Amino acid sequence: MTALPHHNASTSWFEATARQRLAALLDHKSFAEFLGPEQRETSPHLGLFDLPRQFDDGIVVGRARLDNRPIFVAAQEGRFMGGAFGEVHGAKLTGLLRAAGIHRQDVVLLFDTGGVRLQEANAGELAISEIIRAIVEARIAGCSVIGLIGGRAGCYGGGGIIAGCCSHLIVSEQGRISVSGPEVIETNRGVEEFDSRDRAFVWRTMGGKHRYLIGGADDFVNDNADGFRAATIAALAKRQPLTTSVLEAEQKRLANRLDRFGQAQDGIDVWTALGITDPVGLPGSATEAFLEQALDKRENANGAR
Amino acid sequence: MHTKRMAMTKWNEQRAARADRISAGQAYADGKMVPAGRLTEFFETVIRSGDRVCIEGDNQKQADLLAKALANVAPERIHDLHMVQSGVVLPEHLDLFDKGIARRLDFSYSGPQSARIARMLFGGQIELGAVHTYLELFARYFIDLTPNVALIAAVSADREGNLYTGPNTEDTPTVVEATSFKDGLVIAQVGEIVDRVPRVDIPGDLVHFVVDAKAPFYVEPLFTRDPAAVTETQILTAMLAIKGLYAPYGVKRLNHGIGFSTAAIELLLPTYGEALGLRGKICSHFALNPHPTLIPAIEAGWVEQIHCFGSEVGMEDYVAARSDVFFTGPDGSLRSNRAFCQTAGLYACDMFIGSTLQIDLAGHSSTVTTSRIAGFGGAPNMGSDPHGRRHPSAPWLQAGAEADSTSPAPLRRGRKLVVQIGETFGDKNVPLFVEQLDALALAQKLGLDLAPVMVYGDDVTHIVTEEGIANLLLCRTVDEREQAIRGVAGYTDIGRQRDRKMVERLRERRIIQRPEDLGINPLDADRSLLAARSIKDLMLASGGLYKPPSRFRNW
């Protein structure tokens, strides 16, 4: 049989499944799953709608080592219902975060989500609140909670709010972070406000480069597991417990951001205000050139988040 | 009419009538130039009630400014127009009928207006002549549907009216030929007036008036398929097609449909096709638009030559830089021509492969649903066996021999390979295979003589789904044919009602081939096999020459 020229699964974070991402991100064979698919802990709601369930409910949680440092880790599967939060999905993440707080373990979250699963919206919304509380408690206890964003579904809805509570965010160009998604904004505010079909515009307002430039993410990496792994290892080496002064700094940072860019209609307006030399060409620039441009121009979250 | 003519011995009335129109139009024109602001009054002067009018437009480019202006004429001055045009695509094309400006319609394609056109046909606002294929409508332009007025679109014009159409020449030469040489009036919208056009696509003496729209005409990027949306099932069907059809028949000259399944084939050529050692043996000559998904195969040296129906938004620079592959003009840019490319697809290609929405048990297929009339476009020309073909080729002879094992070879027709490819359950889990086409219900509802069938069952040679390939050429009875179709229809109702024993016998005769019969492991059908997995990959593969439209960029 002919050997087929498959790419290495770790060549694209965007393309990979949740399990492929974990395999490529973590130390070799260090991952031990909690409540794995063999337990068949599936959604109690989807069956009512005659919808297919998945044995892990679209999220993989467990413990592992990263550069030999023990961590807790969770990865959402964007291919199953857009990585949306349901009751079981949410409970698995809540449990992991609570355990992290108790055991003083740092947590790495691989986001890939459109937000709450509509078919189990109440359970999903409750889960979002529980997750936020568990993150805050873990961070007060001194744990780092690091979010990785570069999957197909982006990081939307409640996922966007949870990302906002993390101590550190790493994003790739493909990654998108927002609360309301493009279609939702267009439906509610009209196409003049937001043309969801203009994908370049979507990326100029929610995409990885833009979020990095306005301090919405702390690291910008190439779309591969090596990039995410190196940045996560570096982030784990830093330690910043959540304190009142950190929260106050974050509040101040966000107020300043609104002040400075609140009137901007497009990412390009923001980048121009930041003093980027070629704002129109920015989306097309390669990672190295982009990082160089961004270096002394971008807003960052130093001392905040 | 004939006797009247004899009595009056007038033989040049049409020419005189055109001269009258041109001189009446001078009230608004400076030479040939008509200001855009006065277009509606100008139309009310040069167009007559009852005229046959072609507004140029197809599934790609549109004479949008002229369409809008025509929809604004006063119905009491201009009415009962007979629209004879490839595409009913812009809202204004149908506003003409709502407002009582036009009454009768002969067309070919209606993509985005398919639901509204169905409602208007049902409501009686449109008197339908027929739904045609492109080539068929073009043919009738020269016999019994010759336009009195053609409203066309070009990139630029000079003061004499010489037109430059750029890469999107498409239907323009055909429409102008039929109209202008039969004493009809040709009015062009252009993006700009220049001293000298980069190349003359339409000679100025065939063009009577020119309007400076000061903006490019609208073009729909209809042939861009984002590799990010290609599914693993589509990859499996593409592997089956390459290994089970392209390779054994040695298909070099072909046309691909517009769907994701054929996009997957294009993206598998440099990877899977290369691993099978097929480069140079298949897919070297295409009648095809410049599909962005073909870039990796072109770059890997698979493709010798492509002739195009039209262009594709963003592909202009890439095509210009690959003139060994594409047809280009002295200005360097693509020259497309829909009529010639349709003819090439019909007579000079050995295979058509494309997707459809519904296939019945006789193999008839249709993209019509009960509430939509999308028209035919060019697919029936590509997806039919041309009985006028006389030149042999290996795939054509092989298919002919499979269909007819008894006739002596020198008297046996070859067959064009007409392949339908798709997933057993399509978009929103709608089954591809049906007991009865929705097209039949629609024809009944509208009282049409013909159901709008895209590809007739007797033209289809193979059906490819994720369950396998059905070779209909080898079927000898209606029953075998039905079971061959059921045998690849998967878990649809049609598939589950198969006669299992007969399907197994068909498999022994290789009328049905499963992935394992072809040495294909479905688990190998993985997105990592695609030569490009995103629009950005395509742009990078083109060396930055492909400039994707904003709506396809995720960066």
C-alpha cells in the first residue's frame, strides 16, 4: 500500500483535534485523563433533541507535565457542537479548576468554543459562572490559569468571559476572542454595524493579531503546537496571584483602553492610533515582522489581568 | 410577414430602425458617451416596448449599473420587454417584472434569485419561455431569440467604444455578436474611459453607446472554495474518484463542478495523486474557471492548460503570471469566453464530475427544490454525452466499450464520463438519494412541459459516494442500474431498501466498488492529506499572487 503524505498533526493548532493538541503540547505520555470517554459521562439533554452525544461531552480534562512541571489541563473539542459549554462539559471544567485551587496546581486551558450550548442553556450559563468563580479562587490561592486560543471555533460567548479571567492568554493569528460572535452582532445591530460575512473585518476586530495589539492577549504565536508549548512554558515560569491591586490595575487598563479606542470603527483605526507604520498591510504580515512592529507599539497587560 | 415584405420590397428595416434609435439617443449622448445620471431617460428613448433585451450577467459578472437604470424606466413608456439573458441574478432583474416593464423571460441561471423567481413564476408575474443551459441560450441568440438591445459590461472603453473586458470577458463577445450583427443596439457600462484600452476585446464599431459607471461592474467570487471547510467524507470520496476513476480511465481532459467534493480532488492531486504516481497521467487539461483550489496542483506541475468560462475574483495576478497554463491577451491578463469554454467542455473533455442535490433511482439528478428554480447554468452541457463527437480518446473509447460490449469496435460510440459525486447525506443531513425528484413536483406546480433535470440518467456513467463507486456503464438492465444506485446510497432510505444479494453480485462484477476493493482505507481520509487547508495556504502556495477577497480571509 502506498505511503500517504499526511502532514504531521502538530503542524497546525487550528486544524488539530483537542486530543491531538494535548498530545503535541504536553510532555510525552505525561497526560492522565479524568473522567475519560470510557466513563461515558454524556450530556443528559442532547438526547431530548435527538442530537448525537459524545462520550467526553466535547472536553478533555486531566493532569500532565509540561517541561516537567505538573499542571492540570483542559482542552475543548471545537468539532463537537462548536466546543459549546453544556452541563457535563461545564462540570468537568469546574471540577478541574476547584481541584487546582485545592491542590495548588497551575492550569492550562485550551479554548475552542462558541459559548454556551443552546440546548442546555441554563446548565451551560450556570457552568460559566461556576467556572469563573473557580478560576478566581484558584488564582487567589496562587495558581496561574493560562488560556490558549487558536482553534476553529475561536473563544466566544461565556468562553470569552472566562478567557478574560485568566492570568495569561496566548493567541495565534487564527484565534478569535470575543463575547458576542459576528453573526450575533449582525443579527442584533444590523449589517452596517458589523458585516459578519466580511471575514477579514471579523479578524481585524476579534482576531489574534488585534487582540494581541490591544493587550487582549499576552503572547502571539505561530499556528502550531511548538509555538503554543514554548509560550506556555514561559508563562508558567511567571507567577502573579490575583490581588486587589491587580484587579484595580486591570480596571484602570480597560478604562484607558475604552478611552483611547472607544470611537474606533475598525481594527485599522486602532492600529493607526497605536502608531503602527503600515496598518492596512498588518493582517498580511508574517509573525516575525508582526511582532517586531508590535514590540513597542502594543498595549500590554503588565501588572494587570 | 414574408408577403408584406415582398409587397413593399423593403429589406433593411431593422438597420433603419437601429439608425433611428441611435440618432434619438444622441439627445443624451456626447458621441457614444452617455452620462450615467441620464441613463433612465436615455433608455426610455432608445428602447421600445416589446423589445427583446439582454442584460449581460451570468453566475459571475453583472452589468449592474445598466440593470438598475432599466428597472427605473417608466412602465407606461417601456413595457412588455422580453428578457433573454444568461443570469437572473440581481434583484433589479426581477423588479423589471414586478413593475410591469418586462413580461416574458428566457434565461439560464438564477442562483441568488432562485426562490423569488419561483414565487413570481407561480404568481404569474413572469411569462416563462424556457430555462436553458448557457450554450443553448447562446445558440438561440442566433436563431429565434436575437436581442434587439444588449446592455453589456466591460472594464474600460476608449472614445470610439472599443471595449476592454479584462479577465471577465465571459458572455460579452457572444451577446455582442448576436445583437450588433443583426442590427440590434449595444450599450456598454465601463469602469473608466481611457485614451487607449489595454486590449480590444470588443471592437468599437459593434458598440453604439458607452456609459462611464466610474466603478467596476459587480463580480461574484462563485468558484472559491475554502479548503478549511472540506470534510473528511469529501476527502474520502475524492480519493475514491482519483483512484477508482481518474486513474483507470486515464482522464486527462476534464471539467470539474463547483462543489467541495471536486475542490477536495483538486487539493489531493499534489499529495494523494502524487503518491499514486499519477502526475502527467491525469488532469492535465481543463475547461475550468481559475479555481483557487487548483493552485497547489498547478504549482506542482500537474496542469498543462486551462481554458476558462470566466475569471475568479483575486486570481487575476496569478493567472497573468502563469500564461503557459492559461489563455491570456497581449495585455497579459486572462481572456475568458463562456461560449467557447462551454463548447470545449462539451466536445473536448472526456469527463465531467460534479455534485448535485438529488439523484433518483434512474440516475436523473437535479439541484431544484420545490421552492427554488436555480436554473441550469452550464452543468448540463458539461454533464452530457455529446452525440456529435467523432474524435477518439482512450477514456472515451474505454467508457464506450463498457457501455456496449457487443457492437464491433469501429462502429461503437465512445462515451463521455459523467460522474456525480457527493455524500449520501448532504448539507443539513438531507439525503442525496430520493424516490422522486422535487423537480417533478415543481414542474407539475408550474405546468412546465419538462421537469428541470440537471443531468439525465442516461448521461450519468458513475456515482461516487463515501460508500463506493457505482459504474452505471456496466449495468445491463434497469433493475441492475437501480440496485447499483441503491448500493452506494448508504443509510438513506433508498440505500436501506437495497437487494443485498444483488448488490453483492454487482460488487463481484465490479459494478460497485467499495473503498476496500480499491485498496483505500477510510481512516486515511484525513484533512492532513490536503495540499492546502486554508485560503491562506492557497495564497502562500501562489507565492502571494492570489489575492483572496476579504470575505474569505481569516487573518
